[in-house]
Amino acid sequence: MPSSVIASYGYDKEEQILRIVFVSGMIYVYKGVPLSIFESFKRLGSKGIYFNQFIKNRYAFERVNE
């Protein structure tokens, strides 16, 4: 999963929560993300571009400190 912005990600299908760890170390959870959006995000090559176009500013989110 090469990305200059996103280090890793995970998805909870039952809760529809997408968890993204950015290269900067910041962790965000995005709520109410449909499985179809996650599947497209996972499948496409440029995670950062897809994130900016289809996830960022479209779903409720919160920053997680771990």
C-alpha cells in the first residue's frame, strides 16, 4: 500500500468506521463510511487522492490519541 500520506488503515464493517493512520503519526476515525467506499479506497492505487475526494470532509471524524 504505497502512499506518501497514509501509513495504514483498517475498517470495521459492522460499525462502518474507517481508521486511518497518517504518515505524520496522526490517527483519525471516520464514522458512517459505507463498505462500498472502503472497498474502493482499498482497491485504488492512490490512497491520498481517493481520501481527499471521497472521504475527507464527507464523514464525521475524530482524532484518536493512542
